[in-house]
Amino acid sequence: MPGHDMIIIKYHSEAGVRFVREQEKPDIRRLPLFRDMATANFETLMQVAYSQNFPPQLDLLRQGEPADFLHIVVEGMVELRAEWGGRETTMAVVGPISTFVLAACIKDTAYLMSARTLEKSRIVMVPAVDLRAAFRRDPDFAMAVIVDLAGSYRSMVRHAKNLKLRNSRERLAAFVLRQSALNGQAPGFVLPVEKRLLASYLGMTPENLSRTMRQLESEGLKVDGQRLIITDRAALTALAQPDPLIDGPDTELTAEELGLPRANAVG
Amino acid sequence: MPGHDMIIIKYHSEAGVRFVREQEKPDIRRLPLFRDMATANFETLMQVAYSQNFPPQLDLLRQGEPADFLHIVVEGMVELRAEWGGRETTMAVVGPISTFVLAACIKDTAYLMSARTLEKSRIVMVPAVDLRAAFRRDPDFAMAVIVDLAGSYRSMVRHAKNLKLRNSRERLAAFVLRQSALNGQAPGFVLPVEKRLLASYLGMTPENLSRTMRQLESEGLKVDGQRLIITDRAALTALAQPDPLIDGPDTELTAEELGLPRANAVG
DNA sequence: GAGATTATTTGATGCAGATCAACCATAAGC
DNA sequence: GCTTATGGTTGATCTGCATCAAATAATCTC
């Protein structure tokens, strides 16, 4: 496996490559993807996996590279970014505990997106070869992979629908309502990511996001730095016209959508 | 299965519900999705499946409805459309032989897109319940489902990247080059779909598509109705900056991307 | 904590692309 | 064949959003 050595050479000194710790296994095991897997297979995967700490702003992988590892965010936050011709855009931000680049690993082909840490993060990396061997051997794991991929696909369909059908004001309003819903309809929450990143995810410029937020202050939203407060839910709802076929959730209350991480509720 | 009866009642008189014909089975069997399946399982699926002819412009299913059937286009052409708040957009057009709404069937939840025939079409419908039972029973089929879903996911990621990273002129130029590539770099081809549909797929209005095509006439493209001819590939390439991570193909020459069907070469 | 970065906001301006409206072309119906 | 839809083009105009520029605010560094 050339991939294995590469990663070791590349990061060993700065980040400290480790095998997966006993204490972090239960959290990974609890993921829908690994939950139903045979214990022996899970242990095998963990044995060949690496676990590393990365500093913020570090490129974990670049689009176009061959997919060597399934990545699991155990701690921290990772941005999935797409680049083309000097432009770039945020496709998703994943927080603990979830996986990314599963599809590329399965197809044994190039990553379509780059990934970089947004904050200090702990990432578990499972070699793609072993991953593929695992679900060829374990039907329950194969089932979990199927369900995971179907969910990822649908969440990307939603992202595309959102972009094609709504304008940026509507997208922002829908985003705000969605974050609130993820916090049990809390009226206030703090943004889970920087505004420039949110802007990119929503397909707009930071300037436009800033102005659009100001606009929404007359439509039921109060903005205070990273803290947003819904002051008139009805008005915002009229504007966003939330739709489960765009905003989710897929099924009631499963909420581990791929997209942006959940915000934290606030007074 | 309420779904079964419903479809029979709904379409019987006009379209003629049939069981899958012997003669169309081999074509379906050849699909990557069904190719490696155990023969007994394939036969079972075909036994419970329906096969119907539909007239053009007929709604096969509506977004939001529970996913009762995996659909297979055996003949004709089907548009996958997304709707929201009175607006609508084309997400993909599928031709023979391929499947759609696999992910919704697997998650046993609502369709995210509506589907309607663009021309007279023959559709095979496999009950979602039986489909799920099939890959729970057949590991080879499960593998094929995994690969299919991974491909669908990646093709939707590409669609989103295309929308977020390129402007409409670039998207059109890239589309033209891609169609040419699918025809062995043929300089000319006829559009596989109406222009209004292409416009919607590319995320622009018909008026804008028309004008953009005219613009491209000074950048190496000749437009003659449905027939497009590349007169200066270098110029178009400079404009589109084709990228396999957006335009495909995923792997060399597999070319059954979800997106728009292949054009026919001309000239 | 002073200085240096980096994120955010605000303003001025430009442009890509939408919208509205009319006209032309192609195809379908009788 | 003429007529009627429907799709496509063209023109005029409008506007949402990007871009460029500069000021503030927040965050990091030493």
C-alpha cells in the first residue's frame, strides 16, 4: 500500500500517527455505518486504521488524488471544498462523528472534493482496500454502506435543488429555520461556522451574505455577530417556505445530514 | 401493497400493465446493477415487476410521494424534475437502459424528484419491498447497489460543483465538449433533448441559453437548430476548461453517468 | 497588550442573467 | 392545406448578486 507509507512520511513528525485508541472505538462503533457490523470485522478495520491529530487549516486531501482512505471525524471540524479554475466553494462541513469520501473509496477513484480541517481535529483513517474487503465479507456492513450512500446522495440532491430553486435570501432564511429546528425550534443559536464559509456553502459571496442578513432584520431575524435570533418565525417561514424535500430531515429526527453541522442553541 | 393496486387502477386502461416480457429481460440483466445478481433472485424480481408503455408527457411519479417502485427505463426518455414554490428545474434526464429513484426506494421514504416521460417510453417497475429483500439476500446484488449509489452520489456532486463553480457560458461550453467526447470527439452532434430542457438542466433560462449559444459562435461553436458543430475545439476548451472532476467520466469510458443522455454524432 | 492578520461590514459600481414582450419557426391537428 | 400549439429567438429592460475598494471589528502573535 503506497498510500499507507505516504501518509506516515507526510505527517508523522508534526501530528503523531497512532493506531486507533481503545477509548475512541465505542464512538466510532456507534455510527450507523459501523453499528451493525460483525465485531470481528470492526476490530480488523480498527486494527489497520490510523488515528491522528491535525492542526487547524491543514489540507487532509486534495481533489483529484486517488482515494486511499475513508476518513472519520472523531473530533473537530472538516470542510469539504471543491475547486475549479482558481475558484472554490464549500460543499459541506462535517463534524464529529461522521465519515467522508466513502463514495470515492468504494469506486476506487479520485476524490471529487478536497478536505481541510477548520479547527484542531482528530481523524481516523481506514484504508480503502480494507474497507472494500470488509463489506464484501460482511453483509450487514454492506447494508449499512448502502443506507449511508443513499443518504449522502439524497443530501447532495437537496443541496442542488436548494441552489437551483431558491435565491440567496430564500436559502439563508431556510438555513436559519433549519438550524433552529435542529435545536428543538430554539429561537436563537450561534453559527456553527464562520460567515464566509456559510456564504460559500450557500453559494454566495461574504458581502452578499452580510447584506442579506441585514435585509432579514426586517423579516424576523436579529443578527448579533455569530449569534442569530429569530424574532418573527412566521415572517421568516413565509420567506423561506421550508420544504422537507429540500431542507430535510429525510426521516423524522435522524438529523445526521451531510451539510453543515448543527448550531448550538442560545438564550 | 397498496402501491401495486394503485398503479394498476391508475394506468391499466390507458397504458396496459404487463409483466416483464421475456425479450426485455436480457437488456435489463445487462445493467451493471443486475449483472452480477444471482439468476434466481433476478427472476424473482422480474416476476413481481411490472412493465408498461407510457405516452409522452406523462407524470410517472411526484416528489413527496412514498417510494414504492424502482423504475427502469427500457425505452424512451424520462425527465427527473424538482419543484419548489411554483418554480421547477430539470435535475437529470435518463434514457435506456438505466434506473432511477433507487436511493428513495432503499431509504423507504419520499421521492425527492418528480419524473415524467419526454417521449413514448417503456418502463419496468420493481416494487421497492422486493428490491430491498433482494439485496438483503444477495451479497453480489448488494455490491452492485453500493457501486451504483456511489456513482449516483458522485454524479450529483459534479452537478453541484458545475453550478457553483462555473457561470452559464462555461457550463454550456463544457456540456458541448462533453457531448462531443461521448461521441468519440465527433465535431458535430444533435442535442439529445429540447433546448428549454437543456437550459433548465444547466440552471439557466431558455432565453439565456439561446443568447449564450449565439455568443459561442465567436468561440468555436456553430449552431444549426438541434445540431451543434464544434468549429474551434481549442477556443471552446479554453473557455470550458473541462475537468474530469466535474465533467466526468468517473472512470475511463464507463460513460453511463446520470445527467443528460448522450447525443448522436452528426456530420 | 501592541501590532499584525484575518474576518466582517459598508459603499459604489458593474454585469450576468432574469424577466417581459413580441416575433419567428417548427411541428401537430383537423 | 390552413390553423393552432409549442418551442425558439430577439430585443428592451430590470435586478440580484458580484466585484472592487475601503473602513471596522475581531482574532492571533509575540
